[in-house]
Amino acid sequence: MREACGVIGCVLARSTPDGVVNVARMIYLGLVALQHRGQESAGIVTSEGPASTHFNYQKGDGLVAAIFTDEKLNKLKGDMGLGHTRYSTAGGRDPTNTQPFMVHTRHGPLATAHNGELINAMALRKAIMDRGVGLSTLSDSELITQMLSQAPPRGEKAKPDWGARIRHLIEATPTAYSLVVMQEDKIYGVRDPFGNRPLCIGRLMPLGTANDDEQRKPLGWVFSSESCAFQSMGATLMREVYPGEIVELSPDGVRSLDIVPRPKRTAPHSNAHGDPDDIDHETILLGPPPAFCIFEYVYFARADSVFEGQQVYSVRQRCGRQLAIESPVDADIISTVPESATPAALGFSLESGIPYIEVLCKNRYVGRSFIQPDTRSRKLAVAKKFGALSENLMGRRVVLVDDSIVRGTTVGPIIQLLRQAGAKEVHIRVASPPLKHPCYMGINIPTRGELLANQKPLEELASHVGADSLAYLSIEGLRKAVRQGIVLKNNIPTGHCTACLDGNYPVNLEW
């Protein structure tokens, strides 16, 4: 099971009066904001407190707004909960794989939701089944839940040590995931040691002016895959969860339990940290660098989200500027494949001095073609997704900027559409490098053979898709655009996974 999804976790503060905040509705609003991360299924699980013997939950296939009616949301009682919106590739239509995943343990109910893929899932699955434990799904979430249900090898005292259990999970599978776990009156947020998948922390604030946040007590705290969810929830961004960090949300606030170093055979495991700023920088710096997925900047994240102290929109615009420097073209207008490529197209226009004009009208009620579950669905999505603005195209030389080309199933029909509408020339500029390698970390790039950049030499790709010219941003150009705006805090190192571009995976693969 390979997934690239969105997760939400929400806990109300102990001081928040009853009836002020509806947790299920807050999670619902967060999931709507994360809908771009997955459109196949979604689920919400809530808890009414540590004395409760069960969780309340609702799950379903389709879009978040279609699944969660008022009637269903009203059944989700509780002061804390998890939410998940899902995009899968293998066995994706099986409703048993819909998250959050729940089990009953001898310490009470446990719920998990994650984004990403465990790179050693096959080995973990075998180890669990060798213990005589049966598995009912193909989801990595079930593997995670089963591992958390067991006491860690170092043992426990009178009650379960969830920080130690999560630490054992991290040590057993180094990447690539972010994870939220709900048990009793706490929610734990986790990023793998390489920080490959995103996760951030927010404060749920009373409604009021933005400049008085410091004077107002939080109503609660939130985890989210992206910060774009916070605005619709009435929350403000605190910070990102650090790579390898285990953060605890409870009715009493936010606590950092541990930062687990990136795997290094001779490196010791870290000790627990009670203070979020009490970080063993020396141990962290001794390991290999982080490997945050650079594709989050390129395509996957919403443009208003913030990673590494910078907004995704700004990075994409810098990519467009860099692309115009590297691959200029004589043309009349710059345009885009809406909407995720729009910032890059505007950057290309600003750098080149060629005016930006829209040439495609998008049907906003059609999902993103990349995250359709099969090739036929992706091809059919193009026909119903765009219409050409012929008056803007007639007799003009057009530079069409796209954020990425994966399989090439959409770019050819779009070029044909523009030519039929009167474009004199169509030049393709891609604001990311060519994708040449599979991703084993939760994004649907499964085989080399179906990647367009591997089907033809670069100089033949333009004629292959029907363009007058085609050029990509260089890998170094992408790195430059990303690094330029990074804001480092607490001396935490930064780094990015570019495995789908150059084949340099952050860990050794086990298959």
C-alpha cells in the first residue's frame, strides 16, 4: 500500500468550555483544506476521553464534503480526534484500507493515521506475522498500529510508555512517513528521522484580530500535514515537527518527547527531551542530512502552505524565474496549466518580460489528473478538465509552463487543444527537472518505464508530445529556488530528497 495523504489531529485545551469548539467540525474543515492531498476516501475518529472504551468514527469513499454530512458529524462526540484524507495506488478501492486505523489494545483503543510509505513494509509485515499476528489489510497503517500495540524491547513499568513505543517504531522503519496517534487523552505527532513527509503544529485560537494572539489563551492544538489547513480551522502555525521528533498534544499543551537521530550504525539512540528546545544538536548533525520530499514544493502541497519557513508559492515563483534564465524562448505570451503551475508561469513572465495571459479555462469540479488511480482515468480527465481561450491564443506563440511532467498523458492533449484553438507555436517549459526514477516514499511514481523522460531522449521529447520546443528546470536550479528562502531555526539542518530526479535515495532500499 503506497499512499500520499493528508492527516489532521486536534486536542482541546482543558480550559476550553464545553460547546465552544466542535472537534469533529474542526477536523472536517482541516480535511477539506487538505483535499488536494487525496480524493479517494476520508475518515474522522474522535474520543470522549480516557475513560471511554471506544472511539466514535465515520469513514467513506469520495470527497470530504460528500462523506461528512451534518448528521454524521453530530455523531462524532469528543474533545480530541484524528482525520485523514487518502490517495492510494495499490488496492486503493478497498474500504478496509480507509484511515484512521483503529484497534483495541489491553490499554484501551488506539487510532493511527499516516501519510507516506514504510520503505521496509515487507520486512515489518513478515516480522509481525512471524509472531503469530494476523493482518487484515495491505495498509501500512495496520503495520504501524500493530507495532505500537506491543511493548518496546527495552520494556515498560506499570503503564505503557507511548513515547518509547513510538521511538521503537521509528528505529524499526527510518522513512518515509508522518504519523498521528491517538490514545487515552493524548495525540502524538511523528515525522520520520529524514523528515521526508511534512507535519506541522498549530494553535487553535479564539476568533479575533491576528495581532493579539499572544494575549489570548489557545482553545486547543492541532497537527496537520500542511499549514494551509490552519486558516480554515481558526488556528495559527506554531512550527513544523522536526525530523525524527515525537510531539505530544494533550489538554495541557504541547510537549516534545524525543528527537530520534537519522540512522547511523555507530550513532546512539537519543534520550527523551522534555523541553522542545532541548535538542541534542551534535547527535543530529552527526547523521546524514534530512531528506524532505522536494516534490512537495513542486506539485503536491497547496501554494499557501509553509515549509521550512517559506511559502510554497514563493518557491514555485522562483522556479519559474530560474527556468526563464536557463531556457529562454522567443514568444508572444506566457501561460500555464492551471493551477499549481501558475506561480511558476508568473515567475517566468516576470523574469523574461513576456506578458502572462491565461489560455486555459479549468473545470474546477474535476480532480487533479496526477492523482487519478489509473492511466485511463488520467487521460479521460484531460478532456473534461480544460477549455481553450481561443481569443487569447489566435496567431500567438505561446510558452506553456507546467510544474511537472510525470507520465506525459496530459501534456500532449493540451498542446493539441491549444493548436486547435489557434496557437501559432506551443513551447513547453517545465518548472522542475525530468522525473526519471520511481518513488518508494508515498508518491505514485512506481516504474521507470511509464515516466516520459525515460521514453525518449530529451531532444526528441518535444516532437513526441507535439510541442515546438520543450525544456526542464535543472536539478541545481530547483535546489537553488528551494534553498533561497529557507529560514532555519534551532540550528536544525535541512536537506531534500531528489531521488525521483537523480536516483539518490536517502536510505538503502530493501527490495
